[in-house]
Amino acid sequence: MTQIERTFVTIREGQVHLRRSVGAAPPGDAPPLWMIHASPASSVSLVGLMQELGRTRAVIAPDTLGNGDSAPAAPAVPDIAYYADSSLRVMDALGIERVDLYGSHTGAHIVSEMAIARPDRFRRMIFDGIAMFSPQEKRENLANYAPAIEPDAFGSQFHWAWHFVRDQGWFFPYFKRDAAHARGLDMPSVEALHRTTVEVLKAIRTYHHAYRAAFAHDEPQRLPLVKVPTLIMADHSDPLKPGVAQAAALMPGALQTIFDDRTHGRGALAAKAALYAHFLDTGRLP
């Protein structure tokens, strides 16, 4: 199994925490894979994929600013272009010129703006679930999905964070806790719930900024500007899977697929990593 190490790099906002594979030599001239995680956690959510993909290529995954163990974002209201710029500056600080890109959910919005800003620095790109909400859904999510939380003397933030993470496994959006919005899935494992909740608590005052930036992202205007070859996909169980076809319609030439995570059982992670690796190596679907 690939070893994943943790380290920090400094940019003007402060220290950025990242995870990276150790000991894997990329095949041929393949660039490293730069991975941006989903909200609300951190790069810890990508460790399983990193271990699989790190067998054959260098893999690097920072915690976005204001998430996990990274410093907060500088603007009071950061947008997706800001998160993209900060990620590019992390690459610069590490002396990395060119990579492949992967982004999950919020991360997909961030890598899209990275690709728009500096297409010369990226070979291929993967969206693993991307939100394509209507204007009404965006307004509703901005108002309800990611509230600003402050710790208090009763420790209510601990109770809130646990249920926030747990209910996302059961409902989408999680704040509509009724049968019509039930995802029909089992509860995530207690270990997974604990791990994600701890990451949210680390960044309890700032976790909401990246969410809100993603909800405010203008995909219909921005995605057609992407020129980097892209695979747009989502798991069958991902509530964002309708966004695959919608995003692909805005990006002529992009490949699209739905990964049936129901049929692979314990081998789903390895199968998904193999799909990614094939696209990154060849530019095609298996």
C-alpha cells in the first residue's frame, strides 16, 4: 500500500496542510496528480484514492484554505477563483509546474477555475461530482446548507457538527430531513462519521466559506471556458450525479460517465482508481 505523508507549505495566508504519496515513481513523463477534496472535510477524505493512485504516480492533496489543518482564507467572502489561485500558489511554493487535476464536489469547482486561469499547467482533469444547481437551489443552499458556527460555552458546536455530517449521509440536501429527500443509503460507518466530524470541528469558524463559494459559482458562464481535456463523472450514489450531463453539455469534448459503486463491493475504490488512471494515462474511458 502506498504511504501517504503529511506536511505543510507556507503561502501568504499562512501554512497550508497537505498529504502526498511517498515512494511512487510516475510512469514515463506522467505529471503528478493534484487532488482537491470535497466540502466539508479535508484531504483526509481522499486518502483511500491516494493510496490506490499513488501506486503508479505522485499524488498531492492540500487541505483548502479554511478547511482541515490549513490557514483560513484571507477575504471575508472568498470565491472559487480565490480558492483556485491559492491552490496555484501552493503548487508554486512546492516548485511544481505541471500536473493533472482531480476535484470532488467543491473541489471540482476549484479545479475548473485553476484550468481556466492556467491551462498551460494542466494536462488532464477529472470532476468527481460537480454541483449544477438552479438559481433557486443556489439561493436555498446559500441560505441553509452551511451556516456560520461559533463555539459556545455549552459545546453545542460538537453536537451540531456530528449531526451535520451524519445527516448528509441520509438526506440531500441534508437540511430537508423527510422521505422525499432521503438518499436511501445506510448510515456511514461510525469511523467515517467521527473522522469527518473532527475535520469539521478543526475548521468550525471557516468551513462554510468554501461551500458558499461553490454554491455561488457561475458554472454556465465559466465551464465553457475550460480548455483542459476533462472527464466528468460521479458515483451512482452521489446526489450530484445529475450534474454530470449538465456540466458535459457546457464543455464540448468532455468525457462523461457514472461509476456504479453499487456493483463493486469492497473493490469499488480500486475500480474507481483504475478508471481514473486509465483516463489520465490515455485521455479515454476504458
